[in-house]
Amino acid sequence: MTGAAPLVRFSQVRKSYGAIEAVRGIDLDIGRGEFVAIMGPSGCGKTTTLRMLAGLEIPTAGTITIDGRVTNRLPAHERDTPLVWQSLALFPFLDVAQNVEFGLKMRDVPRAERQARVALWLERLGLEGFEHRPIDQLSGGQKQRVALARSLITEPEMLLLDEPLSALDAHLVVRMQGVLTRLQKELGITFVYVTHSQSEAFAMSDRVVIMGHGEIVQIGRPREIFRAPRNRFVAEFVGHNNILSGTVTQGEIDVDGVRLPLAGVSDGPAEIVVAADRMEIYGSPPSSPALKAAFVSEEFAGAGVICHFEGPGDLELRAQVPEARLAELSPEPGKPFWLAWAADSPHVLTHREGRT
Amino acid sequence: MARIPSIYPHVWRVPLLIWQGLFFVGPLILMVAMSFWLVRNYRMEPDFVLANWERMLTRDYFWSAYQVTFLRASLAAALASLFAFPASYALAFKVSATARRWAIFFLIVPFFTSYLVRVYAWQVLLAESGPVNAVIGFAGMGPFTMLNSGFGAMVGYLTLVMPLVVILQTFSLAAIDRNLIEAAWNLGASPRRTLVRVIVPAARVGLILGAVFAFILSFGDFVSPFYLGGSKPPTLSILIIDTTKSGQQWPRAAVVAVMMILTLFTVAFAAVGAAYRRKA
């Protein structure tokens, strides 16, 4: 977003199905060449938003502008907004080349040019030699790449993706993430990526849009969303966060009788978020104040291990530690630990000044 | 322990095999054999002579009946598929699931009554003094002769096959993954091109099976050509009746029947092959 006119603008867009409001008045600008992830729990309206952009749903109210043109009612086949379906929706009665060629055929591109572009796109996605393969003889990753080639062959200005990786094996997901980010950078086009997976959204996108109950809750860079969630909904959805409430007095927050550091916040009740990787774990009571919590379980998370604890008043706490450190701590269920953080680690969710 | 379950699934095939053996393969073999028998003094004698085959296959009336039957059955299959498609399309895509269930039910209802009864009803409706001509008469035209003609026979064939063709087409269209249709729009296909490029190919199996059933039922039918078509020109089924009536020529009728069965096998085999063929 460099101040230039956005490629897409949603303004006060609503969509209802009878009494059910799927999307309740969203405003969103998407820039050219941007990788935007729309993330939220199921039923939050993210897929409906994407489908409205593709012309597969007509907004009930508001306007959707693409390239400065209001496109609310432009039929899907008159837009150039290819979508990659969760099910991929490859045509089973056509082979690989015929699937990829489909969009060009519908635009009456001459045969010779179609063949040249199909060859180019199959090569780009590492599908040379698969031209005449039937779709049901491809692996999951190959199907995925056919779907991408089929959508990108018309060289659109934007590509829409609806949870395209959710059916893949974990190791393929990471590989396809690489393919997608590389393609997006190379082509310089806009990607709008709908997902419920935080790791996919954070790994690939420039900006993340968090939706909940048909509304946009927060828009920001992945880092902002993770470190500074706007409210409890985002903080809970993003995961690996600790949400604590207490009363602030003189640069400290009182959580269940333990006074922990909280810099730069005036006195009053507050709700704070501390990311799991900012939590310190101690095997014995440290000299500074810390929350005493019983170990519950551990969860391997690649870069480290997420440990789950139960703190005072059934408070759920999480801390991320490197694997080597975990061995030192030798946790067992029920074993007590002490958790604390640096004064500048917490992010304040809500805060009311004064009144105690 | 391992042996008992290996026999078990085969047990269930036995009744079907017995049934097929008794009522399909047995009579079929008998009929083929009979086509080589001899008729002497209005009585059949088991024999092995080629006279019946030679007699039937060298007669023009056999081949013209064959041609009429084949063309009529093909036309019935084509017309039924064509007329059924808009209805099937509407049932598959334009109405609610409840409406579709009711429609399927009402498409089954015609099978409750004898086909013969429905054909008799057409005799009344299509008569020169019948209600259809009365309506046409209001428009200042007619009366038209609709009975005892190829048209009459075709009305009968369609009466027989249309409900089944609509049901088969509806099921195959309704089973299409909706995402495929949306994907076609999304890739720039207009609704008309989506129909031709995606919906018809995706429903191909059901569409071909519908046409094959229409062909098979019309090809073997004798009620429509007899009661509505006036037996002229004769179809193969009418030829069989005529042949058996005249001088107990069962072996010659068997030749006609064997030729019909060979034709149906060929058509069904080719059609099923086409339905499940992979595009190269």
C-alpha cells in the first residue's frame, strides 16, 4: 500500500442469506502486488468475502470496486479473478493440458498461442511431461500445481485462493507455501488468500485480515497481529498467547496476588497478552516475582516446545522454550514451575484508568 | 479359519447365477438352437439346418423391418434425450431438493400403470375425432391423422421411455460437483459454454445411459408400433409375431430375435464403452 489507488476496495459490504448475516459491513483495501491473507474461524465470513470478489456471490449492500470500477453485479465469467478452490475443482474429464488451457479457450485465444502458453505454465510449475495425464492419476501436490497453472495462465492481476493447502500432507504444505510466495513475487500480482491456518497466513502474507462473526476485527502485518492483537478474540485466535487480567499499580500488574512487571501503563484494571515465546520458566522460585504454575503437557512446535501450565485460579498458561532447555527443566505433569516476563513483553488488550 | 470367510462371499452369488442361468442364458441358448431347427407339417423338429437363417437374411422385408426398427429406436433415443434434458436440467439445478424428490416420485408413478393402458389412452387422444385434433381444430387446422403412423409409434415410444430418461439424466446432473460449474464461470466460461464444456461432459455417463435405455426399450417394443403405428411398416417385433402366426415358423422368428439381441448387445457395449472411455 503505497498511497496509489488500491486494486480492490470493499466499502461497507454486506452479505446476508435470509436472516443470516454472513458479512456485516466490511471495509478493506487491497493493493496491487500485495499478498493478503484473510483469516478467521469457520463461519466468520472469509470465504463469502472471497466469493464476492470472484462474482460468485452478489453483495446485499455496499460496493466492491476492482481497478476503480464498481463490480458488485459483474458476472463471474466476465471478471478476471481466478480462484483456486479448496477441492481444486479440476475438470476430471479433461487431461492436465486441457485443464490448464480452459481459461484461454474460453477467451478464444488461438490454438497455437494456447499451446505455447500451456507449455510455458506447465514448465513454470514443474509439470512438463504431464500434459496428457488424466487428473485422477496425479498426486496431491501435482493437482495443486495444475490448479495454479489453470488459474494463472490468463495472467490475471489477482489470484484468489480458498484454503488451497488444507487437503495436503504437512510436508507438502511447506513446499507449496514456497511455490506460492515465489510465484507471487515473480508475477508481482495480488494474492488474496483465505485460510484458518495461522502458520500459512503468517508465513506467506504481507498483511493479515482477521475476521470474526462477519466483521473485520484487525488488519495488520503478521508481526503486529501476533505481538499486538487488538482484542481478546484476536489474541485467542492467534494462539500461543497468554491472556491475563489484573490491576495495575505503579508499573506492576497484580495477577492473583503476584505483582509482575508491566511498563508504561497507568494505574487501573487491565487485560494483557504475553506471547508464549516471551515467557520465562524457572524450575525453582526466582528472586523476582513469578506466577507459580503446575506443568500440564508439552507440544512440539518445530522451533521449540510449547509447554502448557495451569496457574492460579485455573489460569491456562503457555511458554515456548528451546528443546535443550526443556531437558534441563525435566517437566512432569503436576510439577510446579515459576513463570515471569520482562517488563516490556506484555501487550495491553484493555485498560481502564483509575478506578480500582 | 481363513478358509471359511473365503467361500462365504461367493455363496451370495449363487441365487443370482441360478436365476440368470434359468431365465436368461438357458432360454437364450434354446433360442439360438431353435433358429437351426426344422419345421415340417407345422411341427418343429430339432435339427441343424441353415435354411431359416438363409431364408430370413436374404429377404428384403427382413432388412427393411430391421432398418425401420433401428432408425425409429435411434430417433426415439435422440428425441427422448433432447426433450428430457431441459426438464432434467431444471430438476437438477433450478428447483429445491424437496421439489426434486416429488418430481422423481411423479416420474415413477407412470410405471404403476400398464404401458398398454397408457398406449390405449393415446389411441383415444390422438384419434381423428379425439381431443388433440379438437384443440388443433380451434386453431383452424386439421384434423390430422396421427394414429397408425410413424408419428403415433414415436409418441408411444416416448411415453415408454421419457420418465426413465429424465430420471437417469436428473441423477447424473444433480451429482455434478457444483464447484466444477463455478470453476468454469470463474475461468471465463459463459453459462452456455459451461453447459457444453463442463455440464454435459461431467454428466456424460448418465446422459449416454439414458439414451441407451431409450434405444433398447424402443427397439424391442411391439406395443407402440402395433397399436399406434398401425404395424406398417412392420418393425422386427411385429415381424416376429407375424412369423410365428404364419405356419408356426418359430425357428424363423428365433432368427429375428437372435439378430435383435446381437444388435442390442453391440449397441449397449459400444455405448457403455463410450460412456466410460477416457479422453486421450
